[in-house]
Amino acid sequence: MKQVLEVFGFVALVQGALGLLHEFTHWHVGLLRRLGFLDGYGVYASVALVVLAFALFALAESRKPG
């Protein structure tokens, strides 16, 4: 379970960072830019993904290895 949380945390962190990169540099990277309902809210969604990633990492650390 710990490894699954870490993988999801890593994916969320990467997608959040790529979303922020897209918003500030207009490079065509990340998956958030493809979601039409997030138009105008890309920065908020990216920051939320980064915060979610850190929460998942913290949850993974609180789990016992197994």
C-alpha cells in the first residue's frame, strides 16, 4: 500500500509541476491542459495536485512497510 501511495504521489507531483510549467511558459506539457473544464483554473488545479502529492507522501510515510 505504501508503494502505491508513493507512485500516485509522484504522478500527482509531476503532473502538478508540468501544469504550472505550462501555465507560466505556455509549453505544451502535462495532462491538465487537455481537460477543457479546467480552462482558466490551471494554476489552481496544478497547485492542488502538488499539495495532494505532498499529502500522499505524508500518508505513505505514516504507513508501516508491508
